[in-house]
Amino acid sequence: MSHDSLLLSGAAWFGPDGTARAGDVLIQAGRISEVGRVAAPSGTERVDADGLVLLPGFVDLHTHLREPGREDAETIASGSRAAAAGGFTAVLAMANTSPVTDTGEAAERVLDLGRLAGLVDVVPVGAVTKDLAGAELAELALMHRSRARVTVFSDDGRCVGDPRVMRRALEYIRAFGGVISQHSQDPDLAGPQACCHEGELSGRLGLPGWPPVAEASIIARDVMLAEHTGSRVHVAHVSTAEGLDVVRWAKARGVAVTAEVTPHHLALGTELLASYDPVYKVNPPLRPTEHQEALREGLVDGTIDAVATDHAPHARHDKEHAFVDAAFGMLGLETAFAVVHDLLVRTGRMSWADLARVMSIAPARIASLGEHGRPIAVGEPANLVLVDPAAGLTVDRDSSQSLSRNNPWHARSFTGAVHLTILRGRPTAREGVPTAC
């Protein structure tokens, strides 16, 4: 059977304007060669896609793959398996590794490990500052000129707190069309121990509070710096209504700002912290219902551009502590589609075209990934995901493709599952199971 020819028989798909299409999709030599009623060549692999929806492959702007340095929690290979199982064809790997991805050589190493894994396009994110220390700019231009062609830069896990450093970074990356992805957390308003939304619950639980103004004030500063420099800023994991208001204001003003939201900030609330279960410790913290609803509306109306997982695997010995001492972060790659589909598409708040926009098209555009997030049309790259909107899914953390088990969705049930992930015409995962390279 040819690996260069694949027929998706009877699939449904949707144009950017929401126009519904249905029929066969023939993939040859890594691209879509025919759509409609197709007579496939002999030896073509055929996939029955009746009742399934075909989308551009998902793109994740925000993952932590831990390699190099913390291969006990995740490797680029295991993270790639999780990504393929979740329907992703490209993921951006954050720079807070050990050593930090702050040189061209380090970025190329991440790129090469991703290519060796071969299941998704692993795109290195470069650090904004050397060693994430916030003082001296990293090798921004050299990372961009390297084979990795780094375009997105972030000190994620830490805020670029010094406005002078942030201004210089924005001025520097403007020359080659880069973007700074900011962890919007004022370090003085929400210090390193802050782990619960500041309010009645944080006081009752005795957990250090993280006030929404710590997010909104940094976003406000950064969008004004972006306007001043004529450069691009991206707001990582926006989590508050106040932060969202600033993004909306800046977009109305014409500032080049984009924003992402995580599935867990859309669907999980701060009340879960009452159990002191460290699986729910994340930065920024889970928020109350009114913030969740504001974020959902912001995603629906386009103020928030993209869904990004902030996939943050941790070894058990880093998570299994008292809540205040446990590591921040939770898994997200394998469950992102199910969460967003169940919460927003199945309920009618978003269309399939909307889902493609926030999980494929917009993130690919933000990261300048020209081969991803493309229309389903003849001649386009076959980076695709086939999903089953009627399939039931119950999450089992022990069956995860990730090396870690800090999964906040364990034992939860969803409607909607990834059926097949395709990278450049080659299936990389079938029904949640990665394929051999």
C-alpha cells in the first residue's frame, strides 16, 4: 500500500466563511490533490470518514516539552506523541529548558530532536533574555537566522518585568517580523508564591493570592510599548476579564496584539483548589466563573485569537507536595480538542469554522507557519486532523502518551475525539495512538 496516497472518503469540512463541503479528499505526495467525488489510484489507503469532520491540523503556540534538562517529565519524542494523539501537526516548544533556548545552537537542537521524533513539526521558541534572567537580551537575531528560523520569543514562566528590556526586545524583533509572547504577571503584584486567584477563597484556604491587576497592568504596558515600537506582542494564557478588556481596547486602537487562552482557563474554576489537589496548581491560576465566561465570550467574538494548551508536564516528585510547594502546570495536548468542542462547539457557541480559526488558522499565522492552518483545497499541504464529533471520550491519565501524569481532566468524560492526525500526507496518530515513523 502506498504511503504517498491516502483517500478520506465521505468527510465533511468547512470553509473559512463557514460554507459546508462534503465528499472525498485525496492526498498524494503530501498535498491535497483532489476533492469531491474521487476515483483513487490503485494501492491508495482508504479511510472511511463518513460522519467525521476534517480540519486543518491543530497548532499549539504554547507547550513545554522539557527537553533538554528534564527528560524525566517529558521528552520531545513523548511530547510529540501526545501532540499527534491530540490532533496537532505543529507545536511551539517554550524556551525554559535546561540549558535555556537562548542561542541559535540551542534552537537548532530542539528543531533536530523534533524532526527525529517525526510526528509533529516542533518549532523552537527562543528566550527573550539570556538564561531567562530578564536583564540582557538573548541572541534574538541569531536564533532567527539559524536553521530553526525562530520567530516567537518568550521568557514564559517568567515575565519580562523591566519595561526597558521589553521595549528593546520589541524594537529588535520588528526588523524580521518576530513576536514576543509575554507571561503577563507583574512580579511585584503577584510574586513567585502566588497560586490562587486573590479573593475570598484564597483567604479562606490560606493560599497566596494572585490578583487580576497583576495580569492587566503588564498587558497594558506591553500593548503600549508595541504601539510605540510598531512591533508585535502576544499575550500568553490570558486568564482574567480585566486582562481581556485591555486586549480588546488595544485591538480597537489598532495595536498589533494577539492573545491566547488555555482550555483549563475556559473550563476549570478556582473552586477546584478547595481540595488542595496540586494537579490544579497552574500559573496563572484558575479563575472564578465570571472570568471563565468572559474568556469564553472573548474567544467566540475574536478578541482572543487562539487556544493554546500551556502543556506543562511534571514528574511526580515535583507535583506531589503541599499545594503551595508543588510545581505549576498541567497536561493539555491530548485533551484540548475535546474540551473546546464539548464546551463551545457542541453547545452551539462556536462553529466548526470558528474552531479551525482558533486551533489552526490563527495560531499558524501568529507563529508564521506558512504550511499549517491552510484551507482544505487542492494544492494545499496535507497537514490535517479528522475528528469524530459524536465519539465519547473518558480521560485516563495512565494511558497518556506524555511521560507525566499531572492531568486535570482525569476521569472526566467528553463528546468529541480525534480520529486521525495527518502530517504532510502521512498519518501520525489513529484514534489517539501514534503511528510508527
